[in-house]
Amino acid sequence: MTKSNHELKKSISCIDKSGYSISKRESETMSKKEEPPKTTKTKKTPQKKPPVSKTPEKKVKKEPEDWIEEILPKQRPKVAQKEDKDLSDVAVNRIPGIGPAVADKLMSAGYITLAAVAHASPIELVEHCEIGEQTAKRLITAARSQVGIGFRNAKELLKVRKELVKISTGSKALDSLLAGGIETSSLTEISGEFRTGKTQICFQLCVMTAMDKKLGGLESGVIYVDTEGTFRPERIMQICERFDAPAEEVLSRIHVGRAYNSDHQMVLVLESPKLIREKNVKLLIIDSLTSHFRAEYAGRGSLLERQQKLNKYLHQLLRLAEVYDVAVVATNQVLSKPDVLYGETTFPIGGHIVAHSCTTRIFLRKGKGDKRIARVIDSPHIPEIETVFSISAEGIIDPEDST
Ligand SMILES: Nc1ncnc2c1ncn2[C@@H]1O[C@H](COP(=O)(O)OP(=O)(O)O)[C@@H](O)[C@H]1O
Ligand SMILES: [Mg+2]
């Protein structure tokens, strides 16, 4: 059923230029896919354009980016497709009046869809895409005119929320604590001391997202940003055995980027949108969010700079979650405050910046043996309650005496 560890380790060892490691077979098919359309294609009659604009565009020739249009309809989540009448998911080169060079700059910086541009600020586009402020403002206005960006009826929002995908944690107790699992379109923080199971939960979420639907998974892609060098494909394989899921298939859907410093960590996020679209990614993991920031900006003097950078990063993550309907999960270490007399003596790193940016925060602590206690410390829809789960060879499970 499963192949040998050796064979599988070999298959995930190929690293592409963005820093993501992908299976060799996949990297070959990817590079084939990534080739811009052959010249024969450009000669074809111009593609049918969506009714985006009436302005006489300067006959934008079929650009290499148009291949994104071709993959988008296939990759779109079905739920969103049937309801959305706006053009959120249309590629940026369809912004009325945009030139190919600017479209190229936007795409290279990760602004692939109209929604991504519509939700951006001019300063941010100037900084990331090397374009002028006026151009940035014009682009944002044009994108916003195509994308529904105003108020939405709460009834409509409820319907959207009911259709949100939830990723199971492997433990029924933990799922019910999280009202069904980890939500897409939001940023979830998992914090706790060393060995409390943060990384193990990430591994479990990888399997639950990547394995086939018939086995209870989402059959979707995962991006795993590994800042501590703790990603272990062998553990993924072990967890796959629990569900009789073919490990090779699951591993091929997980795209691992090893981040060696905070800048690299940030670049990987900017590179993500393309992979998200191509591989139908539903889960983006950052394990861990703060380790590099903490190491690089040690001491009180650099605290402000660290917090500013972390703030920017968290905003990027949150927007990525919302614009591309992805569950972003970030692990975080804790800091102990020995001077605290009552209650918790450890706190997640990053202070208010992290606290305010994350949609849901889960705090883990050790219990007896393999037991761990999870508490939701901040969520817009879940009360502050606790539950117990266990870490086993098969991943995250309910404690034996709980059923
Ligand atoms: N194969 C395994 N079988 C059972 N438990 C494991 C296995 N691998 C790791 N663990 C347990 O997971 C815990 C470490 O969790 P981890 O998620 O790596 O911690 P952290 O919170 O530091 O990321 C340890 O207590 C270890 O015993
Ligand atoms: Mg860890």
C-alpha cells in the first residue's frame, strides 16, 4: 500500500526556485504546465473576454499570464463559483487599461486576482510591485469597480459562513471545541510551550487537507512554511496509515518551503498565491510564526522594528486567507513571565500585534503523558473553553478514557 520511506524521502527532495520543495514528478509536470502558451496559441483568435470594461483597451495582446485564466475555472472552489457574480477571481491582467508590464509586476509580487488588488492599499502596491503611487491608486479603483467591496447583507454572510470549509484536527473533542475544525478564510494561531503538540497538529491538518475526499479529506493542496526544520514526511506517512490513505499521493500535495530567516519567510508568503491557485491549496501552515523574528530582533532596542515587521507579515497572511479562501495556521512559542502572580504565567510571543491579527487563538499546555489541553483564548464565535486531546503515533486523537 505505502512505499518505503527511502523512496518517498527521495521523491520530496526536489526544491524549486521559490524555496518550496515539491515532488520530482510534480515539479516536472509543473514546469510543463508553467510554460507560457506556445506561439501557435498566441496566433489564435483573441480569447473571449469577460464583460469587464467598455473602455477601448489598447488591444492587450494575449499575454503569457493568460494561462492563469485557463486554470482558474478548474481550480475554483465549487461553492464560491456558483454564487459569485463579481469578478474577484479574474486575473489582474483583466483590470481595465492595465498594461502587460504592470500586470506582470503585480503577478510577480503575488497580486494575481482582481480581489487581491481591490483589497490592497496604494502604499503596499508601490512597495511590493515597484509601481508609481498614481498607478497603484488607479489600479485599485479599477479593481474595486469590478469586485463587490461595499456592504453585505448579514443573511448573505451567514450563508457564506455556513459554506466555509472546516479542516478536522483528527480529534473529535478538539473539533467540537473549534466548532467543527480549523476554518478557511481565517488565521488561526496555535501557541504553547515546547513539545505541547503544535507541530503534531500541523502534521495532522496536512493529512486531513491533502487526503482524498472519500477518506474524509479535502483532496486539496497544502503549503507548509517550515522555519525550524521540523517538518517530517515520515510522520505524515505514519498518520496516513490511520486512514489507509496512500502516503505518496498525500505527500505530493504538500509543498514545503524551508525558511531560513524572517525575510525568507515573508518572501515565501508573497510567492504563495501562484501555488495556491495551481495546486488548489486550502491550508497554509507557518511553523513557527515568530522564531526567526525573535532570534533576529533580540533586545528591547529592536522591539519596535520587530513588531512592525511582524504586523506587516500578519496582515499579509490574513489577507491571503481571505482573498484566496485558505485556512492559515501559524504556530507560536510562548514567553514566561515569572512576575505574574495569578493565572497564566506564559504568554504567546508577539503581544498585541499577534493577538489582534489572529481570528482564532488556541493555547496548548501539557497534561499527563501524551495528553494535552487545548484552550480557545480568543475567537469571535467560540467561548473560552478547554478540551483534552492526545498525541499518538497515528497523530492527534481523543484520549482513550474520553469515550
Ligand atoms: N511518532 C510519534 N508518536 C507519538 N508521539 C509523538 C510522535 N512524534 C512526536 N510525538 C510527541 O509529540 C510531542 C512533540 O510535539 P511537537 O508538536 O513536536 O511539539 P511543539 O509544540 O514543540 O511543536 C512530543 O511529546 C512527542 O512525544
Ligand atoms: Mg514545533
